[in-house]
Amino acid sequence: MSGGTEIYICKPGQEIKQGKLEYGSIATREEATADAERRSRADSSIGLIAYYSVGEDGSFRSLYTYENKRSAEARRRRSFDGREPRPSGGSRKVAKKRSLLRRLLAAFS
């Protein structure tokens, strides 16, 4: 396949076909890996980069897909101590207070 390479650059949560399309001459997986790491270091808003080798007859194959774990969106979602945020929408279970009678019975048992 000597047609070229399509490079899809996506924001976090964006589908590949909705991403920005660029063309390049990357031929191997190693070149794609180095290019993806360089691009993600330069722009922290990149969430995903996909490389497809396109043939002259229109056929294509996936060379490499890189997911940026350090994207700006991923960093924003983490809390200050580095833990993942709790899922929203659910309430925390609150322990019920035991009645006076239950506490007295527990003290004597």
C-alpha cells in the first residue's frame, strides 16, 4: 500500500470519524507511535489519534491507535488527590443510627 496515511485526531469523548483529518506519509507502526507521542505532548487537548494506511485502490488498514491518558479532559476529571471521581447521580448510603434500645442491648451482650 503506497497511497498514504490518514491521521484522525480526536478530542476526549469524540468519535474517530468526527475528529480532525490530516494526511501524512507514515509507513510503519513505530513511526506512528513516535508521531502520536510527539503530538500528544505538544497538545494536551488530544484524546485519541488513529493512523490508517490507505491504498491507491481505496483499501485501508489500521496502523496504530493511541489513547492519550494525560489529556486535559482526563486531568480535569480527577480529584486533587489523584483518585478517580465518584460517579454522579447516585447518592451515598448513610448508615442509620441505632436506637437507644439496640445500643443498650449491644452494651450488655
